[in-house]
Amino acid sequence: MSPHWLSPALCLGILVNWQGTQASSKLDDGAGAEVGHEDARRLVLALLKADGYDTESPNVALIDVTDASFPELDNFEVYFKASTHVRFYMVERRTAELWEKILCEPVRGKEVEGIQKKLRRRYRLRAPDPSKAPCHPVRTDGKPD
């Protein structure tokens, strides 16, 4: 007969607690953590504001886009009513890295980097790997990549 302190309920509690610590340690290294869609959207809005755009204006539209080519990224298009100018952005959910989609370049700037730092800390995201771009630049010279 087992001692009363090794009851099935106690063993189950120990197992559940152990599994919880294993799950949180996986999040600590950023393996499964992702930034939420609304935070990704706020990152793009911060960039637009830093560039001097009034994001509350009806002349600026930030549109969520689904792109099957980039399922691991949140994709956005920005339209400016007064012109035919359009911008395309992507946010890597696992790193909070903001990319200019056409040029396939990471977006830099004080405001953006400050928000990225906060998001990486809050979600325990991994640091971006600068050698691994999630896209390929669109060539304008007509030559293949």
C-alpha cells in the first residue's frame, strides 16, 4: 500500500505542474512565441506615423492582406488616397521584424525598433536572423534572380 502523500490526485498535480514548467521553458527561448496580429498592425502604424503620415486620416488606408506565399507573416498594404502610391509591409510573427515587402529589406527607425524591443520582451520572441530574409527582392531590371 502506498503512503497517503502519493495519492493519485497528488501525482496528477505534480505531473501537470511539471508539464507547465516544460511549456514555459519552451516559450522562454522564443520557440513557439508569436506577436499578435494587432501588435503587428500597430508596428506598421508606428512606421507610418514616424514617416509623417496622419494614420487617422481617411486618406491613409492600412489593409490586412492574406498572402499564401508568406503564411508565417502578417501582410499589410498601405494606400494613400491623394496618390497612386502604395506600400507593402510584412511582419514576422516570431521575431517582430518589419519588412518592406517589394525591396525585401528590414525597416529601421527609432520608433519601430523601440516597439520591436518591447514586443520581443513581452512575447519572449527570438532575435531576428539578418541572414534569413523571408522574401526575395523584386527585380526591376528584368533579369532573373
